Amino acid sequence: MLDKELFFSLCEKYNVELSKTAKTPMIRDAEGVHAITEEDVKQILTPPQKYFDSR
């Protein structure tokens, strides 16, 4: 069963914004707030590329 108080306290702790009007998951980035796209997910989950100079 969902512990409502715990859920809201975790949202507050991790700065999660809740919305009564959003129909899909949203993300805030440099361009503002928009629906999460596949590109957003790739950017978040793709590990950074490292370059090692062979010299």
C-alpha cells in the first residue's frame, strides 16, 4: 500500500514537482518544461564518452 506521507516527503526532499494538469511525464531543462522524449532519456542514461590519448 502507498504511504502517502512518505511519498510526498520524498518528493519534497528530492525537489520533485507535482502537477494536476500534466498528462505525460515532464522534464525541466535549459529549454524549459516539456514532455520527456526518447532523446531526453538517451541523454540521461548514456554514459559520457571518455577520450584517452594514445601518445
